[in-house]
Amino acid sequence: FARSLFSFHTMDLSSLFANFPGMGGMGMGGAPDMPVTDTAEQVYISSLALLKMLKHGRAGVPFEVMGLMLGDFVDEYTVTVCDVFAMPQSGTGVSVEAVDPVFQQNMMDMLKQVGRNEIVVGWYHSHPGFGCWLSNVDVNTQQSFEQLNSRSVAVVVDPVQSVKGKVVIDAFRTINPHSLMMGIEPRQTTSTVGHLNKPSIQALVH
């Protein structure tokens, strides 16, 4: 399972309902804010990083491509992506896999030599023509990233459906199965939901 958490405008519904008695539990008597298990989070992607992702994705059509995102975890609610770099991978039209640790380490070492000290905040890959979602292979890749850092983000961009003025992009994390067993409902909202297309039959098969 994967949840969407992108990006520019995410809203915590508990805050929205806080002023309505009976809907948020906080609208009566001005009770102090209570901690929530899953709060709104924003992923800020720089223009440079976005252009690089789109250019890389379009160069790889009809195959999927992938790369790593550099940035920082500013606080508990904010992730910034300031740059990206492509990764060598074996991709098909509907799946992509391979995170070369040697290539990644060499790239990070070279970036440090030129004064780039950002950390890897996640990875991106393209879905050329079939929308933004995570396949089973993608979920496995994301889980490996989350083992290194639980806040790692998986970004999916569709270079085919993206046109001038509209970028088809979304960001994901996996859903903790323990949370599901405890009945904690994960937040599954996205600011780009209007641009998402359901995966095709061909994509679902893979």
C-alpha cells in the first residue's frame, strides 16, 4: 500500500473541523490542540529539480527512468527538494528497478567536493503516459528507502501527460501495516488529484 502526500497545498482536516462542534472534537470550550498521528506535510520541489525530472522522463519515453532527489528535511512537516540526479537502471514501459549503491556514493562524494552538502530525501521515477501511482516494484523500492530514512519520499512524474501549465506529478510514502491493524486511518490526500488517471490494465498486470 502507498499513500499520497504531495505537495504544494496539503490541508489537515482536523484543523478545518476544529471550529465546528462535533466534527473535530476541538470546537467546544477552546480546548488545546491535541497531537494527531498523521499531520499534513508539504514537499517543496525547486524549479531546477522539476525541470530535470521532466527532461529525464521525456528522454526515456517509452521506458521508465529513475533518479535520486537531493534536499533537506526542514522540520517535521516540510521536505525540500533542491536538485536531482539520474540513476542507471533497468527500466521497462511499466516498471523500473535498480538503485546502485556504488554509483550513489560516488555521486554524493563528487557533490560534496563542489560544496553540495544536501542529503538524499527520496527518489523519483517516471510513468510515461499512465499517471502517478506506485506499482508493487515501486512499493518495494520505497520500502528500502524508508528503511534508511522513514521520511523518504517517492515522487512519480508523468512526462507524457504533463503539458504546458500542468505537470502531472505526485509524491508517496508507504502505509505502515501496523497502523492499519490498529485501525489508524492514514492520510491520503493530494493537491494534484484532479490530474491523476487510473492505471491502465497493462500497468496493473505488471
